[in-house]
Amino acid sequence: MSRIKVTKLGQIIKKSGLKQKAIAQTMGISESSFYNKTSGKTNFTAAESLQLRDILGMSWEEYHDIFFADIVPNMEQEVKK
């Protein structure tokens, strides 16, 4: 996967009210692994990113912006041009 938008992801996690430890446990990964992924040190797998999207209740737009905006343009915005 590409580089994620760490700050935006952190804001969404904070807004969710969930603790990182609880999210990591739900995802089946260690807390340190989750920290490394959310800080951009290691990458989320595609499956993990989708799982995180579901856990945090992210919209598809938020998901795209955090995980893919640097490699895939937002198709809705491209169509509007």
C-alpha cells in the first residue's frame, strides 16, 4: 500500500472514541504493530485497511483520502471536471 495520511487517520481514531489497544485487538494485531501502521512506519495490508474502515465507520471518501489519494485520483472529482 501507499503512504497513508497519518494526521487524518489519527483524527478519525480520536473522533471514534476508541482506544488504539481495542482497535488493535479487534483487528487481531498487536498494539505495537497497530502503532507502527498508524504512524506510517509499516504498511496496512489491503484487508487491514478495509477492516479499519469498518471499525472506525469511515466514509469511502475518508478511506480513499487516507489510504489512496496519493496514487489514485478521486474519480468523483475527476468526473465533475
